Amino acid sequence: MKKFMVFLLIIMIAITSISCGKETVPQSTIEAPTKEESNLSSVVMSDTAKEYGITDENYPKIDGSTSTFSIVRAINRAMYENDENSNYPETASKTVPSYNLLINGDVDMIIVPYASSDVLELAESKGVNLEFYPIASEALVFITPIENETENITREQIRKIYLDYGIKNWSEIGGPNRELVPICRNADSGSQSQMDNLILEGNEMHPDIQKNYIELTMEGMLELVAFYHNGGLDGKPSDSYALGYTLYTYLKNAGEITGIDERLKMLSYEGVVPTEDNIINGSYSLADAYYAVVRSDLPQEHSARNIIKWLESDEGKLEIRKLGLIPKEIEVASNSINYEKVSAYMEEECRKVFSPYYELLSFEISNYKEEIVNGNVEAAFFYKLIHKNYDKDPDTVEYIKEAKESGNKNYQQLYDEYLQPKEMNFQLKAIIDENDSITLYSNDAPKGIKWEKVKMSDYILGNDNID
């Protein structure tokens, strides 16, 4: 037994000695790359980016609104081979916050609807000039539930509703005998900026509407208008229909995803249906655009300006169209010789005809297209003349004075509107002959095109003899 124990002890000692004699090799460890390092290693710029001089290092800081966020992301996807890059946008700051970021110099470019008067005043107060580049057509539209028989609404009616809360039943504007519930948006939204610019013109919305019927999101506006009369999600049905507003392409795109457009009706405005063709040709007068906006002090060689060039290119327009938006066609450059001739002619004629009656504020040509026909230049375009009454006390104007003295309920509205800017809109064609003489034609047909020879003096009632 002792011999066995001694033998076992010898074996154990030998095994221990062998184990101790082996060299211990430490296991190597490989540290996993961080997400940022992984992204950087996979960053590949596209051929488009190389063509426009865009790199991962000089990629501009871009922000925008809810309705334009798809454009912001499309820009990134066009410049990178994949979404795995540190510049890929995750959220949109919305319209007014985006403008604030741009004005403060925190971003290089924003994609947004046109700025409200408050934003423009803020920029001016900080000594910042903004440049606007239209990249996609858009329009403000007024919506109501599909069940509502009302088909049309006018500028006067909308202003009376939202400024005065003066229309509270749809029957007052040719609709059913139901309560009219006006829904509004929050002040920093893009659709509210359009409402301010195109309809309210800087006037405050009625406080009862702002207090009781405000909606904070674009999708929420669509749902609230569609279902308000049914009590929404948890309320009781009411004898009413809501009125709201949104942007045309946003509603169309939302409808493709959720079907909400089937529950809504877009009202005609001043007798014109909001359609893509009417928005493009300018006959729907609440048409505007989405803009790429930069500060004027942004260097000309900055990458953001190259992004704008891409957005204006055929490739950029195609990407905008793929998003369900309406690419903005680049009009004939303002340095075109014929464009300058037409512009100068129109301004001279308008001043001669209208300045005895109005203060003329702005002369705007849009959708300008020209072609050569039988040796003559034929230039078709839309023309907008912004004007206002000459400054004077509205109470001294005869019809306003009479309204005040008679206690007419419309007196205050007449008083307020007297000095407000107004616009005249024309669809015109100018023919320039070989002697540079210009003959003007107008399309006044309710549908289609029917050109008739006109003079601007034809638009002044009772002044047929003005040359």
C-alpha cells in the first residue's frame, strides 16, 4: 500500500511539472468597431456626388418641414450609395424652426414652403438676406368631409370665416344646413405659413378658432376634418362639417398610404378645382412652391449651392417626381432678350392704365414660354399685378362712409380691406413681330384656350377709350 501511494505521488508531481513547463499563450482579443466607425468605413459617395463636388466632409447641413422631409432624404440618397452615413437625416425640425436654424447660421440650407411675414421680419431684424429657389410646385387647398355637398369656397368667405368667425353654417356659402367648424394649424407649420401668406396676409386669426380648433400635425388635420362630424375617435356625432386646409401633394401622398383622401373633398377655390394641371399653369391661384433656401452670404462655391444645381437638373426633377411631388419647371431666364421686352412692355402698359387708380406694388411674370411661329415670337405667360388703394383714411371713402353711418355689419371688413394689397391675374400671350412691335392677347375662356386680342385698358371698366 505504501509503495502504491509513493508511486501515485510521483506521477502527480510529474504531471504538475509538465504543466508548469508549458508556455502560456494569452488569447488575443479583437475590439468590435463602433457604429460610427462601421458607417465611416462603408461610406461611398455616388457618381452624382462626384459630378457636383459633394463629399462626406463637405456635405451641407440640411433641414426642412414635415411635408418636405422626403426631399431632404432624397438628396442624401442621391449623393451616397447607401443610408449608412453620418449625414443621413433622421428627423425634420418643421418649417418655422428650420427657418430659425438657417437665420441663426446653424444649418446651410432648408427645404420648406415660402416664409411667413414673421419669419421674413425676423431675418431682416438680424440682418440676414434669404435666397429662395423653387424646386417643386405646391398649393394650399381647403378640405372638408366627402359627405359635405359644398363644392366651392371664395377668398372673401375664407377670410370672413378665419378672421371674423363670421360664417358658422355651411348654408351661408351654398352648402347644407350644418355647423361650419373651422380647424386651424399651429403657427410654426408650413401649411399655416401658406395660409398666412396667401389668405390672412398678416392678420390674426380669430381667437376662438385658435383656442378651440387647433391641430398640431399635418396628418392630424386630415383626420380631424374627415371625422369631426362623427365625433372623432371617442366623441358623439354632431350636426356639423369641419373645414380645414393642407397642402395638395401632401394630401395626395398621404392618401396613397392611408386612404384618407377618400374621406375628404378638396374644395374649388374661386371656381377653380385644385388639380396638378391647374397648379402648374397657375389658374389655381393658391399655387406656390417648395423652396431650397439659403442665406445670401453663403459662399458661391459652397456645397449647398451645388445641391441646388442638382435639384434643378433633369435628374433632380426626376427624383422629385418619384416622391409624388410636382417638379418646378425652370422658366426662361430673366436675362432673355424677349423676356425683357415683354416684361418692360407689361410694366409700362400697367403703369399707364392702372396707376391713376391704384398704387402699383409688384409686376410678376410666371410660366413664361416662347416659340417662333411664322417668323414672330409668341410668348405665353401668366401675369400677376399686385396693387393697393392709395393711402387715405378709409372712412372718407364714400361706400365705407355710408356703411359706417348705416351700421352695416360689413363696415369693419370694408374698412380693414381698403388698404390691403390685392392682385390681378391674367393669362396672356404677347406676339413680337419683326419690327419689335408687341400685340397682346388674353385667354378669358372658362375652359381651354381661346386667345383674343386685348389692351390692358380693356380691364378698366368704363374706360374703353384709353390708349
